[in-house]
Amino acid sequence: MRKLTSTNYYNQTFLEEKCTLNELINLLSKRWLTEVMFSIEEGNNRFSTLKEDLKHISDNILADRLKLLEQHKLIIRNDNFREVPSRVEYTLSETGAKLSELLDGLCHFSETEMEFPE
């Protein structure tokens, strides 16, 4: 839990109030979040297939990132309780698909236009 009286909290709150893009960047900067989103887009729609695709992600982080993506309406969680055991699948929402398209453009930009130290 974040300390509500810290300078970092005040700075983040100020930036988020100034422009919602800052809030989006803060969300996207969480480790593994975009990779989970891209993996779902590629068809890995179950926890086990996501875990298999993202080899080094822990169960806790994957579960947390799925919850965050769902809370921000970037993915849709589909529960099928008719099957035993119940089956949960994830798909990108319309908003998630739009964001993914924008992120693809940023990935292309970073690969072709940016130079990062090695």
C-alpha cells in the first residue's frame, strides 16, 4: 500500500490531475502489463497459456496484472461455469484493442527511431 503523505504520492497525484495520459503511462509502466496484454492479443487467453508464454512471470504478478487490466476495462474476463472445473478465458476489450494498436505503433517507433545504450 502506498503512503498517502509521501512526496512521491503528491507528485503522482499532481501529474495525474494535470493530464490523464500521466495516469495511463503510470499504468503501462507496471512490469509485465503490456506483455500480458500482447500475449492475450496473440491468443493466449487462459492463465496457464499466458504463464507458458511469459516464462519468467510469477503467478502472483500475472494474477495482479490480469486484475489491473480487467479493472481498467482493457480485457474481458469470461467465466464458463458450465465446465468442471470452471474455465476462465481473457480477451481484449474494444478499448484494449485500440490501446494495443497504439502500443504497436510506439513499439515500431522505439525500434526504428530511438537509440538506447546497450
